[in-house]
Amino acid sequence: MSEIKGSVGPVGNQGDIAEYLAELEDIPGTRVYTAARARKGYWLNQFAMSLMKEENRRRWRADEKAYLDEWQLSDDIKQALLARDYNRLLDLGGNIYFLAKVFSTDGLSFLQAVSTMTGMSVTEYKAMMDAGGRSPEGVRSIKGGY
Amino acid sequence: MARITAGVGSSHIPLLGVAVDQGKTKDDYFTPIFSGYEWTKEWIKGEKPDVIILVYNDHASAFDANIIPAFAIGTGERYKPADEGWGPRPVPDVIGEPDLGWHIAQSLILDEFDMTIINEMDVDHGLTVPLSMMFGQPEAWPVKVIPLAVNVVTYPVPTGNRCWMLGEAIKRAVESYPEDLNVQIWGTGGMSHQLQGPRAGLINAEWDNAFMDGLIGTSDRNRTIPHIEYLRETGSEGIEMVMWLIMRGALGAETRLLHRHYHVPCSNTAVGHIVLEPVS
């Protein structure tokens, strides 16, 4: 059941913004990076962006808490960052490409960091990927249950 | 007159860049991935394109959360590889083509695509990994590159249909350039992958292959795929495939398949690669 369906009606079919945004929240285990999340996580993502500079990475590694205190971040965000709780960070408006600066600074690959969000060990997650990845069956829609 | 002579689709997974940079492309894990690019590496030596219009997305490297251009075109003289958190990739600077870049930018605006114009930026794995896949490790890249960055991160991202139309406008822009240049357009990113949340690791080989089928010949069914279908079927980052539709739109009404490759997995991601030429 994976054939391409396309849209019915007007090309794009994305004119009703309320319906469009509601659908983006209907995917199990997924936080689509919407405008609402981008707004909520603005300084979290800008903080992560700062780790693209070696000088900032050095200061972050030397004293993570002190470095975080220089940013306009809620205590929730600071705690989630210190704990490297990436699912929580997604809930707080983080985007994975920004958060990648944090786990890259830790020396983690995308696969290692991404596995921490799935409830699997790195070994289990890698084995799943090597066996063809996670099937979309049953995880396409919360409401539809398909 | 300048002409678009071919279109290339390719994933731009960062781990592929690591494999090239660290000499691991012949390891057991990477051999089935890189072997699918051997045909293209030979082909492109014969084609000798002058310029690549390289459609990619910036992964929070040149653009932060502050300014989010839907479509941005590079008109700079050169671009350095970005430091994405582990130091810049050891690859040559990317040399731009400002004359053609500005020509395309101006043509697109007059064609009602109001582009963001970028003169200085660093380019991340989204742009440099496809160059490494096609050209290996040269001392200098053998082509000039016009970066074309698409927002596929912050929603709503451009629709697939809009991407296809932008491709059509790029074709018109290139064909109105007087210099005799051999131009290729590459669409990069994808294929199915999800890098976030408990659903991470999603792969949909059947859907990915149907998408590649839809790039060949006269089919234009891919242009009507809504965002939600990419998200449900191919994972949250599978949306990058809309960038392949800019490439496809720029090839005109009909394409011929020259080469095709698909492999799962590379890191979290399905690797897809296709080479098409316009049928005129």
C-alpha cells in the first residue's frame, strides 16, 4: 500500500491552512517543524547554531551550564540540553538539523544520536536499519491507525 | 545558447562524505552504495558539463533560524565548505558562476519567482556530498556550481508543484543565456528517511521507487504529491524529495532514463540516484 497517491482537487491542495497544520500533527512519533515550533524553539536553535564555531564548542565543553546561562533559554530547555534528551528538545521547539550541532560536538553520528529517540539501543537501531529500516505500516496516521 | 543537457538526482547523506573523506568507500558497508555511482562517474567525464545548478537544502549551516528563504540562488565567486560541528570537510572550495547565476536570478524574478540572492555563504554536506559522489576527490572541482538552496526544514516548505514550476522557469532562463554552456541540473536529498522522534528510521523502498518511476518519460504525477504524503510515507525528512522535482521540471516535457540506483541503508537513510536526459 505504498503507491503514490498524489492529491485530489487543486494542485498542491494545501490552501486550507488549519486543515494542513492539523494533518502535520497526525503522524505518530513525529514532530513536524512547523512555524509554532520554530517560534517556540528559536533561541534553542540559535544556541545550537553557535556550536558551529570551534571557539564556542571549546567554551561549551569547558562548562556547559555557564555557556547555557548566556542564552535566553527556559530551565526546561537547559535541563533537556544537559541531559541530551532529544525527544524533549523536539517538543520544546528544537529542530534536528540545529540539534545536530550539539550531538556532533559530542562526537556522535546522526545514527547514534537518532537512535536515542527511538527507545532502542544503538545496536538494535542499526540492526533495524541494516534490515531495511522501519516499515511505514501502522505509523502513517494517529487518527487513521494505518 | 546555454542548454540543460542532463538532470541528476542523488541523496546527500553526510555519512557518504565521511566515507569519501576517510577512504572507506570500498568497505563492505559502502561498496553497494558507491558501486551504483560508478556508471555516473564515467559518464560525467565524457559529458564535461561547464556548470551545475545544484539544488540542495542548507541544514542550518549558512541560514540559521533568523532568515528562512524559500528559494535562494548563489551568485558568489566561491563558497567554502561549512563547519557543521565537526570541522569543515576536506574538499576544495566550490567555484561559482556569477554571470550565469545573476542571469538566472534576474530571469526568474521577471518570470515571477522572487528569489533570495546570496553572494557569500558556506556550503554544507547537502551541496558537497553530491559533488564527491560524482567526482570523487579531485584537487579542484571540475565544474562551476550555482547553488540553489530550498527551505525544506521550516513548514510550510514549497509545494512539489511550485518546485516543478521553478524548474521549468530555470530551463527558460538557461536557454535565454547567449553563451554556449553545457549545464546540468542536480536535485539532491532524500530518499525516505526520518531523523527524529520515536518513528525515526522509517524507510519506504516501494514508494521511493515509484517516485523515481514518476521522473521518467512524460509522467508529471509527482508534482501533485502533497506534503502530508511525503511525511506519512517517507518520513519527516523524505520531504527533501521535492528538490528532485526542480531538476525534473527543468528537463522539459519528457525525459529518458540513463541510469538508476537504489540502496538501503546508508546511516538512517535510503540512497537514491538517477540520471536523466531531456527528450527534445
